[in-house]
Amino acid sequence: MKLYWSGLIVTLVVLIPVLAFMLQIPDLKPYLDLSVFSVGMFIMMSIILYLILRRSVLRQNHRLFLSVTMVNLLAKMVLTIVILLVYQLVAHTADTKFVWPFLVIYVSFTIFETWFMSDMARKKP
């Protein structure tokens, strides 16, 4: 459990300065709201995933871990598409530059989740 939280903190310590730098670029400044929302959403999804996977590791059903991982992947992809489409419609933005900060956040959390899920799978009884 300690490894998960330290990994999340390291991810945020790396991600936040990168986002802060990116959002200083004039074309990306307007997308601070999307970036903050996205970081919060991915933190929540990551915590929920961790809690579910932690419980699945203790179960006898060894396929549950893989099933949860696959559902997470699908949910994250669908949610990503929905968020980007809704943001473009609500913000009435004509360009697609808002995707860049979102992509950095998405990739950062994907790397983090892959790392902690791999670690959990290795330690699985």
C-alpha cells in the first residue's frame, strides 16, 4: 500500500511542474480548468482501481485481477473520449490544442497505473 501512495506522489511531483510549464504557453493557458479537472479525475480513478485490485489480489479467482484491469482500460478510454468531446462542445473551442495537456496527464497516469498494477501482479499469491 505504501508503494502505491509513494508512486502516486512521485507521479504528481513530476506531472504538476510539467503541466505548469506547459500551461505557461499562451496557446495552452486557457486549458487550466480542463487540466485540473483531468488530474483530479485520474487521481480518483487510480485510487478506485487500486482499492479494487487490492481486493482482487486476495481472492481465489485469479482472472478477477485481469478482468478489473481490462475494464479499467476500457473505462479510461471511453471516459477520455467523452471528456474531450464534451469539453470541445462546452468550451466552444475551434482548435484541438487542449488535447496536449490532457495527453500528458493521461500518459502520466497510464505509466503510473501500469507500474503499480505490474507490481501488484508480481506480488499476487
